[in-house]
Amino acid sequence: MDEFNYVIARKWSDKDNRLNCYTYHTTVFYGDMEDAKNTLEFIRGRADNPPEQYSIFKIDETPIT
């Protein structure tokens, strides 16, 4: 399976697109979908916020500038 950059984050609110990333050693992770799901479950087990708020967000590695 393809590997990609991702973060585990929750939305600040339902009304906007801002992300609140969970920080654990590194904020941006790299791996395949299985790695991402395992990281998500690990973080959901440690999070102070309701665990179901956290999701996997793929990061586009294309620079803006």
C-alpha cells in the first residue's frame, strides 16, 4: 500500500476547516493506511478530548510556494 504524510487531528469546530493536531513526538506522521489507523487508535486511547473527534488527515506534500 502507498505511504503518505498524515496527521491525527480534530476540527476546532463544525463551522470551519481549522484542525487541532494531536502532538505525540512528531505532529506529522508517515506510513501506509494500516499505520495511520494504528496511530489513530493509539491516540484515541490517550486523548483528553472525546476520542471519536479525532480522524486521519492526509497531508499534501506539494509546496505552496
